[in-house]
Amino acid sequence: MLFNSLHFAFFFIVTTIIYFLLPHKYRWLFLLAISCYFYMVFVPVYILILAFTILVDYAAGILIEKNPAHKKGLLALSIVVNVGFLCFFKYFNFLNGNLTVLLGTFAAKNPIPALNILLPIGLSFHTFQAMSYTIEVYRGNQKAEKHLGIYALYVMFYPQLVAGPIERPQNMIHQFYQKIDFDYDRVVSGLKLILWGLFKKVVIADRLSLYVDAIYNNPTHHSGISSIVATIFFTFQIYCDFSGYSGIAIGTARVLGIDLMENFRRPYLAASIREFWGRWHISLSTWFRDYLYIPIGGSRVNVGKHMRNLFVVFIISGLWHGANWTFIIWGALHGTYQVIELVLNKYILKKDPKQPPKKGIATLPNFIITFILVAIAWVFFRANNVTDAFTIMRNIFTLKPGPLFIGFAAGFVYSILLIIFLVVSEINQEYFQNRYSLMYNRMPAIRYTGYVLLIVTMLMVGVFNGGQFIYFQF
């Protein structure tokens, strides 16, 4: 079920009303039932996979807690099951296809056929969330959950089931036990997040996608300047698409009285790649930090191993996003950025790593450089294949001659104005704490004017056939 659909609007209104009418002791069951329905709207049979992994991890958590002497093996078994399903559905055909190419160079034939399988939606997200549970139980930071229904709800809670945020059990499970009363201010706060998230998706992201798709789906037919514009547009498209989803998810949960973690914090106002990753997809960044980067040594090793650790994490992050060499190159670029930044700060600029980043106009060059580096990496993330990615890169860096593709002129102008509006809004939020925001103004008349303007703009220039969110494919 897509957040940007009338189906979801009806589902959200009806289920929220029923949720608050129900006695507290039945709410977990109701939430679990509607979460199952929410997931089964996509491909019903895949809920069996989710159910199986839920049973495995539920049992693993209890056994890890009861058998400390064997907890390492039990954790390994749980991880193997989770990662095994992920690898089979997401990476089997990718690995098998590369094996076919490799054998072909030696005039050999691959006897293993490709499989006609669909990737279960949100598999990467709920797999990582389930793994965080067993790891935290293993580490003693979370008690094993004895209530199967509550644990299943932790994995399947519908607002963040498909594309996060990837929650830790310490933050979430206890909230399902708390009695939640209807709170007007909390509901209004959640609805504001939903409204702003929808605006970013259907007005900004899906509007920009019309131009981006035209260029990236036919890169050989367009000029360098068109490729540059499309890349800048995609940089904002993917941000508004994914942060829009996260905003709707967090807002929906907040209406129900459940707090989810912040997943985006104005990443394009970052003055370094490291800061960018502290602001972009925070739930995934912190997952990799806590469960991969630190366990393999993190920064508590010599410089060579530190650089290796950074690079390994970003290669795996790229692979997590998709079974395609474009994502691996995207991850490798960010790993390279991090390594260069580490060497630059440690040996050339000799910066104190504990010193907080500077703010203000003096860091503008850093903002611009960081944005350009991130945008270059997004070329590989968006391109349909490696060949197209390098075609677009060649168009950009040789400034391939040709006219600027405009497409629908009014739509092109809307896109520029929407990006400016977004940047101004982000600056207002970052530096002025929403002082100049209509939606967060103290005066009710101004606030309601802001709500109406957003809704009217959505109806006038929104793209309502933009389809699913980009991160649903991961």
C-alpha cells in the first residue's frame, strides 16, 4: 500500500479511529492485523517469509537469553537465516549473472539457470531490524521478548515496515505496552509531518522525476548541460522521495502515540561527507556503525585499517541498496570520499576530530563541494546500468554540446521554484528553528493558511501517478 494513495488515506483514517476506540489490551493485536493487511496488499504470499523469520528470531532471542554459553552460535544461526533469505531473493540472480559472464570469458556455460523471483518489498529493511533485535539481546542491551505478538508487531509495524526507519528494540518494543491516550497536540504534530512528507513526495520528488527520467533513460540523446540539470534534480528528488516517506512514517506513528527515530536531518546542509552521513538515512548509517564498523575495529585501529574499515562499510552499504554494480560503485565512491576526507583532516589540515563542525557563511565552500561530490555519486545510484552512468558522467565532464532539454516548460519552471522553496525551508529549519514557517507559526490563522497553501499546491502541481517510493525497491 502506497502512502501517496487514496487507499492509504482511507486506511489511515479508519484504522486510527478504531485504534483509539479500542481498549488498550487489544490494540497490539489490531495493529498487528492491520500491519499484515498493509504488507499483503503488495504480494500476499511473501508474508509467509516474514512470518518464518519472525518465528526464527523470536525463538533465537529467548534461547540466547536462556543459554549464554551457546549464545554466539544461536546468534550466528539467526543471522544466517535472515541474511540467507536476503541473499537468495536479492542477490542470487545478480551473482549468477556475473558468474555467467565470467564463465563466458573462458568459453564455458553456466549450468545454473536464472530464477524468476520477485524481491519481497522492504526485505532489506525488516531484515536489518530483525537482526538488530537478536544482536541487542546477545549483547545484553535488550531483554528477550516473550510475547510473540508484540515481537511480531515490532518487526511488522506498518508505518515503517517497508522502508524504515530501521528501529532498535530498546526504542520501540516497550512503547507497545504503554497505554496511549488520544493527545490532540501529538496528533496535530504527526499530521503536520504527514502533510509535509506528502508534499515532498508528490509535489517535489515526483515532479522532478519527470525530467530526470527523460534524461537518464536516454543519456546518449542529451547534452552535458541537460545531464547536469537532471543530476541536480535527482539529488533533490531522491531526498524528497525518501525523507518524504520517512516523514509520513514518523508522523503516522506519532498520531498513534509511537515515537520513531529521526531519519533525515537536512543532509544537503552538511559541510563534509562525514557530516552528510550523520544526516542522511540516519537509521541505516547508525546500524552500519554499531553492527559492522565498530565491531571490525572502527577508528580504534591504525590509519590503514581505519581506511579499510570505512571502505568496507560503504561497499557493503552500496550492495545493501541493490544487486547492481551501479550501487557498488556508488558505495565505493562514498568510501573513497571518506578515506580522502580522513587523510585530509588528519594529516594535512590536522583537525581535531572532536571539534564540532563550523556553522555559517564561512562554510559555504564546504557545502558546495560536499553537494557536488554527493551529486556525482548519485549518478551511479540513479543510472539504469554502468554504461549509462559513464555516458552521463562523460556528458557532464566534457560538457557535451547541445541545447538544454526543457520538456514541459511550465513543469521545468515549477521544478526550479520547488527546489528553491525546499532549500529556503531547510535553511529556515536549520538556522532559525522554523521561525518563519507558516505551518509552525504561533498564530492559528497563519498556520491554517500554511496548511491550505500546501494542500492547494499539491492539488495544482502534484504528480499523483508517480508510483511507489524509490526505496521500496530495496
